[in-house]
Amino acid sequence: MKRIYSILSFLFLGLLLTRCTKTEELALLPADKILEYKVINLPNDEVIYGAIDNEKNVITVYLPYYYGLLVIDPTIKVANGASLTEEILPVKTDEKNQTYTVKSATGTTRTYSLKIELQSTPSFEATFASTSSISLTKGPGGAFPAINGTFMHTNPSLVSIALINQETKQRYQMATPNSLKVSGIGYQLSYTGTERENRIPSDIKAGTYDVEVTNINHTIKLANPLKITYRQPDVIVSLLGLNLAKNKDWTIKAGLDKVILDPTAVIMTLNGKDYPLTIKSYNRTEMTVSLPATLPIGTFDNLQIKFQFKDWADVVKTQLSPSTITES
């Protein structure tokens, strides 16, 4: 029996010695990983961390609507010894194709796709601030009426507006609104200023238009349509005296809230004599004319310009101060 115990003890000791002397190499952890994705362009030093899925190689960033972000500015931390193959730049929140490639110290690579999820408001409702027929009847180039709604933020860049012709279904995209404020009656979206881009499109055709409003991820059609009608054309010409050169074209802008519709003639009157100008080109917002070779040069009082349009009344601009015509 003692001999059996001795043999077993010897075998057990040999097994221990064998295990103690054998070296097993552990598999190296992947070193081509993104460890942290952090959005830092938030108010009050807040941050948002992206959720990193190393199986699907996807980074998901959830953005609450109330931040009103148009871009995210990330910082990225990668595994020890690894590096990103591209520069870290701000990313638009509607970007669908952003990727990041991580290269490890050993040369292996992994490419992640970025997925930005905009967490929207629970619901969205909106209506024109005034629904009277006068308020909702506009002309091309006119001011767009204000909209009240449950926007739940004050970033107008998160809102888009399209006008859709009820008959032809043609869409006209409005410019991005430039004002979204909170008042005693709630949120109000509007366009401010007199710039053409902040007004109803000048090239829009007459008709009745549905108004489509998109607020973050909600798109609705307002209950009341917008009616577009053509208005008497008008142009901007100073009445304090003109300085024109015969060998230079003269570009004339459409009046505020007005557009140029089918001009047929531009006539300059000097000392009781008419001189037709040549209409070289025109669109809804401006026309370009040239002066005739027979036009006299000098300084003239009461110079008059008459603009004629098809099916519209003439527009006459009479100078209140002396005007000068030169050769060049």
C-alpha cells in the first residue's frame, strides 16, 4: 500500500512540475477599436456619449431635440497604440455616410459607421398665426405669414417649409426660416428682413398651395392653404436723379414685395421726346436694358422712365432731381 501511495505521489508531483513549466500564450485583445465617442458641443459643459457596438462596428449617438444641434463636434478615444486614419471633424446631424477607420499598431483595421438618432418631440401641431383670407393671399416675392406651433425649441434651422401647388403638385422649397421665438402665446416661426431669400419664392406660379412644415422628424400639412396671386409689377428706380452711361447696361431691380412680369417696353423721356431702351434680359427679380445711341448726353431735369408690362398698368418714374447721361 505504501508503494502505491509513493507511486501516486510521484505522478502527482510530476504533473505539477509539468504544469508549472508550460507557458500558454493568451490571445491578444483587438487593438483596432474605438473606446469612446463623445459629443462635446453642448451647453453648460454637458456631453453625450455614443453607444459603440464592436460586433456590428456601429456608433450610435442619440440627440435630444431640445439641444437643437445641426452638427455634432466629437472627440474619439481609440485603443492603446491605435490611430484614426481620418481627421476628426464636426458632423452634420443629417449625415448618413460618416465612417471612422481605426488602424492598430500591428496594422489591422476596423471601420465604424456613425448613426445619429434625432430624438424628436412626442408630437407636432402648427397653424398660421392669422387665418384670414387677406393674411393668406400673397404675391410672388411677398412676406411669408408667421406660423404658431408646438415646436418645443428655438432653433429655426431645424424647421423646413415647402409650398405644394394643389393642382400641379409642383413643390417650391422655402428658405430656412430665420426666427423662432417663444412668447406669451407659445412658439412662433417667421421670416424676418427684406432679403429675397427670406420671402415667398419670386418664381412661384399663381395658384393655391398646401403648406408642408417639417419640424425635426415630424412633417405636417397646415389646415389652411396659401393663395398666390400676381400683383401689379413695380421696379426700384431712384427719384433723386440718375447717372447713366450710354455704353453701359442698366440693371433695374424689382420692387419690394413685387416681381417683374412680362415687360414689353422701357421708354425714357427727355425734354418731351421719347427714347425706347432695349430690354436685353429679364427675370422675376431684375431686368437689364441698354440705352440707345441716339440718346443725347448732358444733364436733364424731369427725366422720366416708363415701364410697360403685358396686361398690367404702366409704371412711370419721374426724377425729382437733375439726371446726367454720359457716353461712358
